[in-house]
Amino acid sequence: MSKVLIVDDATGNIKILQQALIDDAKIIFATSGKRALELASSEKPDLILLDIIMPEMDGYEVCKTLKNDNETKNIPVIFITAMDEVKDETKGLGMGAIDYITKPFSRAVVQARVRNHLDYKRQKDMLEQLCSIDGLTEIPNRRSFDQRLEQELRRNLRTKTPLSLVIMDVDHFKPYNDNYGHAEGDRCLKKVALALSGSLERSGDFVARYGGEEFAAIFPDTGVEGLHKMSEKMRAAIVSENIPHAHSKTEKFVTMSVGGITIDPTNSSSPDKLIEAADKNLYNAKESGRNRCSLSEYKPPQEGAE
């Protein structure tokens, strides 16, 4: 069921809106702008009904804050207000609101507008989900990985917890494709993706197809010890599939090389630099014989260093 956040300092208005929408959505509410921002960040509602006139922080300021935060900027906002002047509506729409509902409330109008916007939000979410899934392996794709890495890096800095990143490559995949055919190569990648996904232990852990025969994983709140454990578990998961590969120079079955880093929250850097560091460890794993893990703590480049 969709989730709607109602924000109004008058509890009577909240009750009226709740009664109108109770059959269409799960209702959460806040009576202040500060609490609204907290709930928007933690609950991720599908729609926010936001009163304009509130003490301390008015609806315009709340909307501006929501739209300036990457985690909440895409949550649609409908202003609820007694003001009906064109300039007030123009101001709200210019700040990113999608609609206005005026007081006193018409139950039918509230229901119709909220249902329309929730339907649109569901369709948009479905489209975004399709765009974030790899068509072959049916796990998240590179686009989704890039977005998740940026989110986790922001959280990493905010919570002061470590973060681990892994880049993986199926060993000798070109000769597998060349000798078994592309159809078998596709089946191999699907099995690899399923094995990697099945090795994850927590809901926050994330694995994606990075491109071609490369995969990548993100492990929030994970330090060096956890990185070693999960990297080895993923490598072993591929071995345990026992996919025949008579043309591999490493084993007679499909194997995977793994490069990973752990990021200390005090050593923040750009996603590109972190991926580069993990990729360097992946190269080391390949140079050392493949079917192994090469892992390290991330050390940001020194200023002035080439």
C-alpha cells in the first residue's frame, strides 16, 4: 500500500484528511516542519500533503529543504492551504510542488487528486525499477550501482561507519564464450548473478552487474574483517556452482577474481577514485593467478601525488 505523509499543525485537519484517504494509503503525520523532514527521510513516503502556514518552519521552507536533499527530492509534494491567490500557487509550484488542495477540504477532490498522483508515482517507480535492472541477469545494473554507491558514501560520512566495495570479474570468460557459444555464455552469467545474490547476508548488502562479465558489490557498515569474509564467500559461491570450463587456464570450472577495498569515513573520496582502487586490487588478483581475492583498506592519494 502507498504511504502518505500529512503535515499540518492543526490536528483537526489531519483527522479530516486521514479519514478521506484511509482506504487508499497508509497514513503517517507530523505537526511540525522539523518532524516532517525527519519522517520524510526515514519513512520515504510516496506523497506528502504539506500545510503552508505553520509556526517555526512553514511549508515553503519544508518543501525547499526536501527538494535540496537527494534522498527526498523526488517525493511529490501537494500543498494544502487556505490561500488561493495565483501568486501563492505560482510560488509553491515553482519550488517543486506538484499540486494544491485548498481548505475547506472537499473529500471527493482530495481523494481524486491524491489517487491520481499516487497512480502516477507508482507508474514512475515501476519505470525507474525497469531502468535499474539488468535485462540478462535480472539483478541491478551499472546505473543502479552508481546511484547506490553515492547514497552509501553519503551515509558513510553521516554515520561515521566503514563501507566496503568489491569489483569482480569472471575468469577467462572470452574463451568460454568463444568455445561454448554466446547462449551458454549468457546462461553462465545468469548462474553467476544468482550465486552472488544468494551469498548476500543482509538486506542492505548490494550486488550488481557492472558490465560484461564484471560484477560489483557494496557492503554498508562493513570493515576489513567483513570485507574478507564476504569477498571469499562470493568467490567460493561461484566455485561451488561447478560450471564446466575446459578452456580456462585457471581451473576446469568457472572461477572469479575479486578486488575490494574498505573505506574509512575519514578517508572520503569520489566514487570514481574508489572504484579505481577496487579495480586495481582486481588487477592484482588476476596477476596473482586468478580465482582469488585481493583486498585492502582505501588510502586516498596524497595531495600533489601523480
